[in-house]
Amino acid sequence: MADKIKDAKIIFVVGGPGSGKGTQCEKIVEKYGYTHLSSGDLLRAEVASGSERGKQLQAIMQKGELVPLDTVLDMIKDAMIAKADVSKGFLIDGYPREVKQGEEFEKKIGKPCLLLYVDAKGDTMVKRLLKRGETSGRSDDNEETIKKRLDLYYKATEPVIAFYESRGIVRKVDSELAVDDVFAQVSQAIDAL
Ligand code: ADP
Ligand code: MG
């Protein structure tokens, strides 16, 4: 099973909260048939299940902090194994959040062939998240938690981009643009694989 995953294309989709990762991933799934795995969605599903682990996760996410590395990685790995037979490739959305997470992923799962960097300005992300918060029901889409998530993004996740830039696999898209214009850039990056 692990071998099948090793041969699959793996794309890391990285960007700040509200930058548009989920929006672009949906379009990639539609056009290219990749499997979309959002670390945040996996964690929120665990919270929704009402399990004891979910309760602990909820408390951490509500504060805008990162959940323990092993928890996220295990969830992603299980989800990948479940889809290994039918998947052309995997979009790993919102992971790695810090360099260490990327290193562990490569040890336990495999190497990404592309890091899609969804780039938007801080104030754009805040605006989008506040708007999303009107309907998302996400307890972390509030002003106070958004600020913490952004701070953590700049501190922990931007170094991830530099780490993969040194390997030459980063493609940056301008997510200040309209969704379809961003997607044109995304498509170019994927077509070049
Ligand atoms: P992320 O998954 O990176 O947190 P989302 O894809 O959920 O971000 O997008 C956050 C919000 O911003 C959503 O409400 C989405 O509709 C909106 N959004 C995403 N991309 C764009 C864009 N290019 N232009 C305008 N709004 C966008
Ligand atoms: Mg998302």
C-alpha cells in the first residue's frame, strides 16, 4: 500500500489562511482528477465526530495553534492509503505548516513533485476570512483567532516555502487575482509536471 502512494504524484498546496487554497484545489480536482486532502478538513471531521481526540483538537484549533505533528500526519496518511488505488495524484492542502512537518511527511510517505504557493496579501486574507466566517461555521474564522493564525503562518509556514524553493519545486500563483485567473496560473504549473 505504501508503495502505491510512493509512485503517486504529490502536490503540497501552501498559503496563508484564506489565501484561496481550498478554492483552487476544488478546481484542480474538477480538471485533473486529483484527490484533495485538506489537513484542516480532516481535523474538523475528527472534531465533528465528537471523539475524545476531537475535543482536544478543537481546543487547539480554536486558539489558532498547530495540532501535534503526528496526529495530522497519521490522518493524511490514512486518507491517502484509502484512496491509493483510484487516485492520479494527491493535493495536500494546508500541510506542511512548518518545515519539520515537511521532513516527517517525506520520511513516512514520500516526496512532493510540486509546491503550489498560493500567495495573497495579509489584509486580503483577513477580509476573505471574515467574509467566510459569516457562513463557514468555523470557530477559528473570528478576528482574534485570524490574527494568531496569520502570525503563525508568517513565522512557521513561510520558511517551508524557502525550504522547497532551494529544491526548485515551488510555483507561486498570485491569489490577489480573480479565482479563474489564479487558476490559469495553477493550470500552467500542473501542466508543466
Ligand atoms: P484557504 O483554503 O486557503 O483558507 P479558501 O479557499 O477557503 O482559503 O478561501 C477563503 C475565502 O476567500 C473563501 O470565502 C473564498 O471564496 C474566497 N476566495 C478564495 N480565492 C479568492 C479569489 N481569488 N478572489 C476572491 N475571493 C477568493
Ligand atoms: Mg482551506
